[in-house]
Amino acid sequence: MKVSLNWLKQLADDVQLPVHESDLIDRIGSQLGQVDSVSDLRPLYEKAVIVKVVQCDNISGSDHLHSCLIDDGGVFKGIEREDGRHVRVVCGAPNVAQGQLVVWLPPGAMVPSSAGKEPFILESRKLMGVISNGMIASAKELAIGDDHDGIVVLPDDAGLKAGDSFMNYLALDDLIIDIENKMFTHRPDLFGQLGVVRELAGIYGLKFTSPKWYDENRQIVSGSSNIDLTIDNQLIDDGCPRFMAVAIDGLSVEPSPLWLQSYLARVGIRPINNLVDVTNYVMHVTGQPLHAYDLDKVKNDHSVEFVVRYADAGEELELLDGSRVKLLEKDIVVASRTKALGLGGIMGGADSEISQTTQSIVLECATFDMYAIRRSSMAHGIFSEAVTRFTKGQSALQNRAVLGYAIDLIKRLNPGASIISEVLDSLSEQIKPPAEVKTGLNLIETYLGSSRPVDEMAKMLTNVEFEVSSNEQYLKVIPPFWRTDILEPEDVIEEIARLIGFTNLSQQLPLRRIAPPEQPGLINLKQAIRRLLVSGGANELISYSFVDAKLMQASGQDTAQAFKLSNALSPQLEYYRTALVPSLLSRVHLNHKAGYEHIALFEIGKIHRLDCLDEDQLPLEPERLALVVSAVAKLAKSVYDGPAYYQARSYLDFMLGGLGIDPAVISYLPLENTLKNKQWQDSSKLYDSNRAAVVMAGDQMIGVIGEFAYAPKQALKLNEFSAGFELDLSQILRLRQTHQLTYAPLSKFPSVVQDMTVETSAAMTYQELSLKLHKQIEQLMPQDLDLKAKLIDIYRSDEAPDSIHWTFRLTATSIERTLTDQLVADLIDKLKNLLS
Amino acid sequence: MNQELSEQINNVKSVLEARLSTLEDKRSILRSVELKALYEQIKTLPDENKAAYGQAVNELRQQLSQLVAESESSAQALSAIDVSAPFAINSTKDRRPGLLPANSGSEHPIMSEQAKILDIFKGMGFSVVESREIDDDWHMFGALNFPEGHPARDHYDTFMTTQTDVNGKQWIAPAHTSTMQNRILEHYKPDLENGSPIAVVIPGRVFRNEDVDARHEHTFYQMEGVYVGENVSIGNLIATLKVFLESYYEAEIKVKTQPFYFPFTEPSLEFSMSCPFCNQAGCRVCSYSGWIEMLGCGMIHPNVLKFAGIDASKYQGFAWGCGIERFIMLKHGIEDIRLFESGRLDFLRQFSLGGGGEQ
């Protein structure tokens, strides 16, 4: 929302706004809304001088250049003058002529239209052999209008003389303050200069009174009733609660006067003609959009009938901007009996547009439902100035004042204009004046943190034209008719607090009981895992929750089970991921390429699946931990024995150990078991079943670990030495709570350490052997004796490939006696026999 | 597409599927004459059939490649190992792949910063609840006082899913952690009524459907805070955020606010702090303005309390939301927000225990 400081001042002639501009801008920022930018127009116009063309001759040899002598009243210093008085300027405009008052940009001045681009600074130079000092400017060059066909010629009857300041003439000694629109989502009144200046007065503690014309009950006097204006407002109860219109005759379409053009131009609106410009000007003052129809194009004999209705299926309409839209069922149209004339509240139609020959118009001032406008605007992708304002919910109560003001201006620009119809006013009974809001003084005191004198608060609100009364308990306000946002006591409090200034309120911390907050189990677990894996040299990364179909297919994930975005930014971000490992895998190759030969990446995150919903049918969000290790071939071969699987296992064992989870609870099952669990079933395609396992804790599946199958390896350019795991963190959390390793008291007696090698068939797995071993230990060992077994070597010779030799390091400890080597050796012998 | 064409495709499909098992080079099926003939035929078809037919042939090719990939996978399966063993058979102890050196490990900077921020709020008595990554329309908008179709929804460019919830509404990738407010208010309501104010911070990942550049990501991290009790003032809100920032930056700061608009707070504010990096002398971090915008906040709108069944005449509250990346970018002078989710070790290892470790 662009605000012109001079426009504001003009609308508030009885309020003296402070002259200190930087304070003003600060106060707008802290009490109204964020200032996006401030542009000072003075540097653009302070050098522009009003001059008289005293002589104008064609330059021979040129088909359009004129050599002019101008009279600047002698105000410009330091320039060569002819006959000691006049300045020579070459002008290419077709309309330049002797005797005109024009705008001169002298040497050293910047062409205003070049501001913000590459600044064009004028100088004295020769054109076709004639010296030219600066330029005589067009409206476009002056950035006050769109006209580029000729220079600006100032009126003779405006009391101007050569040497006057052009800046002062059009009040261009102005600041344009651009305030962030978002702030005003609930403040339709602040989309007009009038609303902003009222608010500024309030911020400075000044009493504001709206201009006389801004009267909801103003009379609009009709001259004659040549035109019978009627309406069939079919949407009076929802889409169009108010529709006012009036027919005006005696118009001639011309460019608007410069003052009007320049106000529009400085807030970013292109001047068009003296009718359209009035509607835009009034909208920028009041926030209320208006629309003008060419009467001749909408009338039928002496009558005009408007129909406000929803569009019919298949109906089409050509809009003012030349685009053709297929209307949708819930679009509001303003129509004649036979066809749609415009997309109500969004944009008028081309058929009834004002043209150069327009002599009479119907001026519409209507209110449309903000929801309907938003819906149609989004559906058609049209975001006009009218849409910006209607979607904030303009008050329907200001239409009469706005229409009257627009008519005043039209008459001012067209002295022959007259009203030739009754004033049409279709007003819904649902439109009521703002209701009184009662706000408890206690509540105000609570919000403000201290009590304030009621009179002081009342004055703040009456300054911005609220009606205020109070008693011992309540502050009662009736908002003015243009305010649609004051509905609850909290809205009144916002008003007061903002006018005081939020940071001027007393700042105290809330008091609380000293009870500690509850411990977030899962968050603590995640933090513990993070610290552990980082200490194991792994790098945590974070990747998007959204992945592409390609990655999912490459890693065997079923897109049919994934939530799919209907408005993804790109195909790379189309599906909610159903597993984390693929995201990590997609980051492996690029890091190897960047020179990291051996990496361990992990991520903690959520997965989503269509078939994982809670009892309220809300998607479950299982938390997962994924880790991937990978090394380039050369490094892996030279440093390691055995496959990558065991490096992933090192991380898993290290992490579970670090979390204090008893390793005895963990077991490994073949990969096919993932098929029994829908959350994990896609894993069977990601991993190679010969080198992968389901990680179990008792009968609960907690994850999958393994090397990757051929297809994903190819697709994701993975190294041979790569493996990973993915775990369900809720299971880890449960294990951490239920299977925590406990402390074993230290013995006073020394332990005996001996190695034991067991030979089994090659079909034996470590898991089976270990189970057996522990069972036997339990049965064999005397009560007082604790025997710990740690696998230290697995060996199979080429000569005897059918058997495996397992070497365990056994540590025997008694809490009651000193063990002899012999005793332990005997026990080990027994164990060995039982195991082999 | 007519019956004849689809039958033709189906015939080729069964022929090729049968042949696949007999082939040595499985991939050659994708170059088979039958498949080529199907593609050749496209140009001979009338225009109205082309698209559907072409799509069906592409689908067939897709299915065949899938089969090829699967059979290759099983053909190329690695030799079996004992997955229950902790290390490989015949491996020598010092050549077993263990952990990487600790000095190359790194925690993601978002996570470490989030932990630091959470610690401060935990110390101030706030509980922690994490946010969701998929939510329904009610929690994302309705319960936060955004009426259906309200233009204020336009400020949140949300991603939505093609799938719908039980009410037939599309699921939403939450655009703010405020999506958790209603649940949290409902959950802690009994405590509130027993005299314990609700004090919760909500970290989480949020999503915005906007073009990505050095300053904008479609995925980022936010932290929401909610406080509800009796006699809660606007000054309480400002003071709470101020002491948090002072604790975080270990410096005294000044506060500036601007009015803002959120449907779920009234009043709504934008909160700026004096630049702690230059003490308002002017520096690059604050763009020489002396101020840094930090977060949005406000007093919880009574409707939001009412939607959670909380008596809005008795209790008031405040809430705020801030982006985590912003804290880190300011602190480290990180120039491009896209680095956070790039997965690049060049970036991540700068936050390692050992200052990067070895490659």
C-alpha cells in the first residue's frame, strides 16, 4: 500500500501532522505496519522549472526538432543566456509552440522517469548544430503520467509564471511510503489514504475528523430522470450486499488534469482519462473500488437494468485487459438481461468500456463478498487493485459517501456533467452499523499489564472517530461505519495497545511454579543418538520430506503407498518419503565426487505411508533413524577385510551399546520377514537378501540393516562398499526403557581370561551359536561364577570349507572366591564339547 | 484407444514376459523387435489414438524395465554372509571396518542450534512437543481462526496432497508450527485449570510452496511457543522473548515491535531486536540498520482458546513462531539457506567436532 505524504496532508487539512519525517516513518513502522520502502520525490523535481516558450523555430534539416528560447524568470544560475535573458533548448515534441508554459529540466537535473533505473542526468550539448540546455519534458519523462506524444503544456489560467517551481505546483515535494499490505488484512480502511491519515493522527494523539463529504448518509441529488435505472440483485443475501449506481451525462473524455494524474502516478497507477482516473483516485482515497460503464453500451432505450447473479455454465466474458475468461459457476457477474457485463468486484468487461467518445456513464459503487471475490480471483488468476481491496472486506456502509465524492470530482472535471437517473441503492438488510463492543476495564488492565486512566483510553479512540462511553466496569465503544474489524473486546484492546505503542507497555516476565517441564523422551533419545553417531565420525544430514518418483522406484519404494502432493514445486518433490535410507543414498555419490572417500551419513526424520493411520485416521508419523556407510573401491580394498555390511553393524552395535541397550535382546532374521510388516515391506527390494537382515528385539521388528540390491546400486551409482540401516525410533525408545544394561558389582577376586575355539558346521550362524553358548553357560556355571564370552575371531580354511572355527574370549569372575585356571579350563572344555 | 490396440499391447506383453526367463542378457528384451514395432506404430495411428496408445506402450516398457532390474538384482546378488555375526569371517582384527574418526563427525547445525534454543526454554519451564509434517485443514487453519476461504489463507502457500482426509479435505504440509496449537491447548487444558499455566515450545519442520533461492527454502524449521495462563499481558510476551534472546546471545538487547496481522493472534506483532553483533553500531548482519527482525508473535486470539475449550474470559495467552535457520545464518554468516538440506559434506563438516577431520 503506497501512501503519499502530501496526499495525506491534503485529506487532513485541519490536523497538523508533525514535520519530522523520520519520526513519522518510525511511528508508522512501530504503530501501523512495516514500512517496506520510502522514496523521496524531492530530488526528482527540485530542479524542474516552469518556463515560457518565447520563441520556437523549426531546425532546418530536421523533420521534427525545434529550436526554442525559453524564459525561466532568471531562476537558473550558471548558464549561458541569449540576449542576457533567455535559454536555448532543442525540443522534438510536435506540440511545442511559442507562448506555452512548459516544464524545463535544466542541465544537471535528472530525468525523473529514469529514477531507480540508470539515472539520466541532463547536460548542455549540441543537436544539429544548435546548443540545447537540458530539456522540455513530457508527462512520461516527468513520471507523472503516461503521455509520451508531446511535452506537458501547463494551463494559462492557473496563475503560473515563468520561473515558478514545478515541484511546488503539483506538490511533488513528497514522500512515498510503501507499507506492507499483509498488515492490513483485517483493515480495509487502510487501503485508502484517508484511513491511513486518520490512523496517523491517532498515533500522534491528534483528533481526526473525516472530511464532510465522507458521510454515510449524504444526499446525492439527481438532476433529471431520463434514464430508468433498475437492478435485479439476486445475490443481495450473500455475494453482493450493496449495489449503488447512478447515470451521469454531459461528459467529455479527456486526459485528467495534471494534479490528478500526478497523484495516481506517484502511488503507481497509470492515468488513463478523466473518468477512469476519478474512479481510481476515489478508490485510493477511500479503499472502495468503483466502476464506470459507458451508458450507451448498456442502455436499452431509456432504461438500464442490471442483474447481479452467479455466472451460468459455459458463459464467457471479455475483460478490460483484453483477456477472455470462461466464467465459473460461483463467479459473481454484473450483467444486463442478455449478457454478462463484468466480473463483479474483479474487473469490468470490454464491451461496456469507457472510450474516447463516451458522453454518459453509469457509475457503480458496489460491495462484494470477500470470500467470493477471493475464490474467483484465485480461480482466474486475476489480482486487480479492486481484488486487493474487496478481499479485505470493505464496509458496505461507505458506498453512499464514496459515490457522492466520485460524482463531485466528475463534476469538477466536467462542468457540464449532470445526474440523469435516480440513485440506485440495493442494500441488504444484513448490513448493520457496527455494534457496540463492551470491554471490561479489568481485561484491558490484564492485557496492558497496568491500569490506565479511562479518559486517556477514551481519547485515543475518539481521536480515530470511535464513539466511546464508559462506566466503572466497562469501556463501551461504537466503531465508526468504515471499521469492519472491531468485533471483540480484544480488538478494542489491540487498538489501545497499538496507539500506546506495544513496547511502551510494562514488560514483566510471567510468574510460574517451579515444577520442571516434563522430559521429552523421544527428543532426548534423538539427541543421544545424534551425539553418539557424531562421536563415531558420522555426519548428520537433513534432507527433504519430499522425494521424486524416480528415487522411490530406484530404491524399491512403492509410490502407490506415498502421500502425493497435488501442487509440488517440481517432480523432484512430489511424494512424501516412505523411508529415509533412499534420501541418504541420493547424497552418497555427490560427496564421493567432492573428494570424501569414506563417509558415514545419518538422518533422523519422519516417514509417512497411506496405510499408516492412527485411530482418528490421521497419518502416523513414525520417527526413523537411517545411516549409510560408503567407501570408494580403492580405499575399501586396501583398508578393510570383508563386506560393508559389517561397518553398518559396527555403527548399529556402537549406537545400541552407547544407549545402554542390552545386546542380548537384539536378533537378526532374514530379509523376507519385512514382507510381514507393511511399514517395512518395500525394504525387500532395496536390500540384497544375502547381505541384509531384519533387526528384531524379541518379537518386535525394529528395523532393517544390509547392503543394497543390484538395481538401486546401479541407479544411485553406489559403491560396492556401501551398506546402511534404518530403525524405528519408537522401538529404540521402548528398548531403552525396558532393556537397559545394569551395573554388575565388581568382584574382590581376580578374573580369569581364556580363549576358546569352537568348530561348527559352516551352516551355523553366530546367532545360533551364541544362543546355545549362553544357554550352556547358564546351565553349567556355578551360582557364584559369572562368565562373559566375546567373539574375537571367525575362521574358515580353504581346505575345510564345511566348517567354521569360532574363537571366544571368555572372562570368568566369581564374587566369592579366587578362581583357578584349571577350574576355568575344565568348564571351557565342557562348554566346547557341548557346542561342537 | 480401441480394443484392438490394447489387445495388441497385451499380446506383446505376454510374449516378452515369457521370453524374459529364457534370456541370458535380460536387458536385451528392451531392444526386442516386438517392442520396437509397437513404438513404430505410433506414427501410423490417427491423432486421437496417439496419446493413449503411446502412454500404454511406455507403461509396458516401464514394467519390463522393472522386471529386468529385479531379475538383474537377483542374478547379481552378492554372496551370502552371516548377518548375525559382528564381523566378517576370516577378517583380521585391525582390518575390520569400525567407526570413522570422531573428528570427522558432525551434528547438523539446525539440530545443534535447535537443541541450544530448547535448552533455554526448558530452563524457563517450557515443555517441548514436536510438530507434525502432515496435518489436516482444521489444525492448520480452522482451529487457528482462519475461516474457510478466508483471504488470510493466501499468506500461506501450502502444499497439499492429492489424498484427502475423512472430511474429504486435502491433507496439508503445515506451513507453520502453529498447526500444533489446538492439540497442545487441548492436551494441557486440565493442567491449566489446576493452576499451572501452559508453557510449551514446538520445534518442527514446515513447508512453503514458494520459489527457492538463497533466502527462501520450501522446507525449513520453525519453533513455536505457546503460553496460556491467568492475567497474561502483552508485556509478558515481550519480556519473555526478550529474556530468551538475551540468554541466547549472552548480551543485553533492545526490542522493537511492529503491528502485524495473524488471524490467530490479537494483537499481532513482528518482533525485532537490536543487533547483538554490532551493538547497533551498524554491521553487515543487520544491514547497517542496527535492528534484526526475529519473529512473529501475538496474544492468542480468544477464538483459538475457545476452539480448544479454554475459557477465554478467564485465561489469556501469547504465542510466537520463529525460524531456526535464521538464527544460524545470522550467527555464522551463512549466505545460502539451500545449503542446510544439500547433504553436502563440504558444508556439514564445517560443523564437525574436529573442525572438519580428514577426507
